[in-house]
Amino acid sequence: MYKDFFQLKERPFSKTPDPRYLYLSRSHREALARLLHAVEEREMILLTGDIGCGKTTLSRALMDELDETARVALLTNPRLSPLEFLHSLVAKLGSESPADNRIGLLEQIEQQLYRLFQQGIMPVLIIDEAHLIPHRDTFEEIRLLTNFQLDDGNMLAVIFLGQPELRQRLAHPVYEPLRQRIGLQFNVGPLSLEETAAYVDHRVRCAGSPTRIFREDAIGELYKFSSGIPRRINQAAALALLEAFGRGVREIDAAIIAEVVVELTGI
């Protein structure tokens, strides 16, 4: 609707986690570097961050960075029992006929991991929304995956993505064996005011705009509303584009942001 008006090729503030639009703030750059290191070293990593901070987009960026020597098993719905988790992992590693019992599934996982190793392929397990894993026993099955080892390290890299409560949950003494296996931890922080400005400009440029659309005072209002959380920036910025289009103005100022904030918050 508004793309032609603003000379955009795409919607710059879409809800989908498109890695092309990832803005590497200082925190996001460090997070991506740690994810890559975890894969290279076959480590287990815990990456946390508030809702909407960009964890999922970072995981997609990681997948884009990996080449054909990696096999990614991505779990986006971790509400699984231990047996369901093992069954899902076997299927994602390439088995067309997963076993129907735990012992059989573990044997298949070991066989598949060794087969991939022989082919020079690194298996990477990414568990998105890991704070939603309902059973402690499922975490235990994940920990036991690190027992599949070669002389020089693990046969599988494991990435937990979750909200900060996941870190709090794993702090409980019953998770001590798992915590000892987690080689890297990082919490993705919000954007600063300056990074918010760069983030908005980056996404607008990626969408094809030849000019800046959001004025400096608009960025200040966006930051005040979002506290530097990318998803909240996207929500307000997307509505602001619609509002500006409706008004027939090609620059978005603080007044437009204030109006859409009222729409979003009811305040």
C-alpha cells in the first residue's frame, strides 16, 4: 500500500525474522560471534534475551553463515516430552523411519551423528523458545547428547535460545549437570538510542528507500516507546509508515510516532 509512496521495494518492518534485515549492534555482533564459535567448537551455548530482542533473527543469520558442511536441526516448538524430542531430532537428522522407543532413538542418533562426521558434516541443534521446554527430563536428554563424543570433542553443537527466565530456571541445583556442559552463555541486550537510529535507517535502506524517512525526533519517540527492543520498534515504525501514507507526508516526525504509540498502548 505505502511501498510506492515511500519508494520502497519491500516492507522494512515485517514481523518475519529475515536475516537480511539484521542490524548488528554491539550486542548482536557479539552474540553472532559466540554462536559461530559454539558451532566451530561443537559447544553447547545458552543465548538469552527479552521478547523481541532478535534471538530468532540471529539464529537465521547463523544458518545463513553456515555452509554445506553443517546440518542444522531447528526445533521451533520445544513443548516436547523427552521421547517426542528424541523422535523429532532423529527425523531432522535425516532418518525416514524413527524408532518407537528411547533406546532405539538414541542408537539412531548416534549412528546419524557418526555418519555425518564421516561425511565431514557438522550437526547443529538449535532449540528456539527453549524456555518453553516443559519437562526437566527433556533437558536431561539434551545433556546426554553431549556424551556422543570423539577424541577431540563433541559430535554435536547445541544452541539454546530463550527468554531470561530460562537462565533463572537452569540456575536451580537440579540442572547443575546440564550447566556444566554449557560452554558459552550470552544475553542479548536492547539497542541504545544511537543504535535505534542506525537500526531504523538500516532497515529502510534494505527495503530500498533512497532517503531517510524517520526524522531524529521520531527516533527519540521510537526509543522511548520501545526501550530499544527491535520488535517493538518494528511495531511502531510499521504503523507510522501507514499513518504517514494516510496523511500524504514522506517524513515521519515525533507527532506521528506519538499517535501510533497511543494506538498500540491505548494510552
